[in-house]
Amino acid sequence: MRAKRALLLGAAAVLGAGGVAGTVIWRAAATQAHTAAPAEAKPRPARVQTVAFRAETRRMTLAGVVAPRIETNLGFRVGGKIIAREVDIGARVVAGQVLARLDPADLKLARDHAAAAAAAAEAEEARARADLERYAGLRGSTAFVPQIHDQRLSAANAARARLDQARAQLATAENNLAYATLTADAPGVITALSMEVGQVVATGQTVARLARTHELEILVNIPEHRLAFVEAASALTFELWAQPGETLRARLRELAPAADPATRTYAARFTMLDRPKLAALGMTATLAIEQRSTEKIAELPLTAIFQQGTGPAVWVVDRTTGAVALRPVSVRRWGNDTAVIASGIADGELVVTAGVHKLEAGQRVVPRPAGS
């Protein structure tokens, strides 16, 4: 009886141990099966930017100075001694204003001499004309001789010519007397003077320089490697340093055909299409030159470029599924913070702009605009 009970207890113990072991094995198998089936990865947020293609606009700035379009060297049209100087450097003058005067004594004597010569020629012409008219009255009588009539006609014509000559000399003498006074031929500013009272000057010698201020320009020295860019410019604007923030229009008027031998730059003059409120000669100006191209480009931050062995690429986000795909692109040029894309992506596509080296093909992302 005791042996039978011991046998039953042993069998129960074996069955109990087997049940516990089975339970352990089942739980272990269930845990292993759960680990083997990975959960689907959640989409990660990603900063994106919409691709926007636009016409390429290149811009260049050059420094220049305000200069007059016309700056004239002035001088007396006759020689003589300067007895008066009416202006100083920087003086603003109007047309007809007196700048300087010469001693008119000799010029007055020349004028008086010419006037006397003209009076004598006028008297001689009157006498010769009267003689001709009296002799012509004898025509038809025996006292009329055709040869004498021709002589008196020739004398009258010669006297008339001498009178015209004398009158022309008188007009020249009067003009010379007027030329003893130097006047401004246009409104402007005196930029240089090379005369003093008591100085004797020759005919045509430069004694002053007048800058006309009614039409101002911007004088710029252009490096030779920028000539093509300037000539093909589609828009020209300028801004005076004295008036920051006021952008005005300009137009290329003149370009030097040869470079300056010292600076190896080309002098260019740009007309101010819009007159500044305050513009003085010599002011510094910044000239902005823009060149637009028919080819369109897109600009992306450098953080959007994924560098791989075959070249630059970007991650493009599918708007429907949120999955990213790597797309090779052609970079036109690199900037400090941006890359100019010429091709490889389409207008309106979404491009990841941050964390591009942590993405994998097909990975899903939640687009977040920049700054969010």
C-alpha cells in the first residue's frame, strides 16, 4: 500500500514538472515570436522646402562718383591782361554771368580805328556812287563815253567793296572788345581756376573750368573681366552714399574704347534717369547691375544637399505617402549658404533641408516647413 502511494506521488511530481516546463517553453516561444515581428517605424518629422524655379538674376555692384556730363574749359577769345576776377572755385553761376575781365584799352583803340576806317570807306563809296550817277545822266549826249562810264562803275563797285570790308573789320573789333569779358555760357559750378588779376593770357588759354549741373552722370571704372556683364545688363540702378535706401534708375551712355594704361580699367558713364534730391559733384554712388537670364534656377540651402560618390543629390518627399527618395541634381554654382540648382528636381516638389544624412530611401517623414 505504501509502495503504491509512493509510485502515485512520483508520477504526479513528474507530470507537474512536465507541465511547468511546458508552460515555460510556450511563454518563451511566444516571446520569441513577438520579437521576430518588428513594429512598423513611425514617420519622423523633417524640415522641408518647396522648390521654386525662377528666372536667374545675377547682380554686381560697383562704386562710382557723381560727375557732370559736360565740363567745359573756358578761356578768353582774345589775349590781354586780366583786371578783374569775379568768381572763386565752387561758385555756382548762371548763363551770362561775368567770370573775369581783360583790360579793354587796346581793344577799344582797335574798335575806334575800325570805326574810322568804316566811316572813310562809307564816304568814298558815296562819292564814287554819286560820280557814277552823274555820268550816267549824260547817256545819249556827245559828252557820254562808254569807256569812262565803265571806269566809274568799276570805281563805285570797288568803293562799295571797301566799305563792306571796313564794316566787317569794325564788327570784328567790336566783338573783340566784347570778348574782353568772360561769361558763363551755361549754368553750373566753377570747378577750377587758373587765373589771377594782373596775369597776361593768350588767346584761347584755359583760365577756368565750368561743370554743367543740369545733367549729372555716374563715372565708374569697370574691370576688364566685367565688361561683358555690364554691356548685357538688363537693369541698372544706383544709390548715393549720402542718401541710403533711395534706389534710382540709370542707363549706360558711354563706355571707353580702351583701358586706362595705369589702372587697366574702362571708364564708363551712366546717365541718371531719376534725379536724386541731393546730388553734388564728387559724391560716392553705388551702381547695381543686374543681368536676367531666360534659364530658370532654384535656390536651396546647403543643408539640403546630400553628397554621395556620384555627385550632389537631394531627398524629395512624396506628398501622398511621405516617403523620401534620393534625387541627383545639377548645381549651377555654390554660395556661402545656398546652392543654385539648374536641373534634377521639378518646380513645386518638397525637398528635405535638414538631417539629410540620417535618411534612408523609402523612409516616411512628416513635412515641417522651415521655422516650425
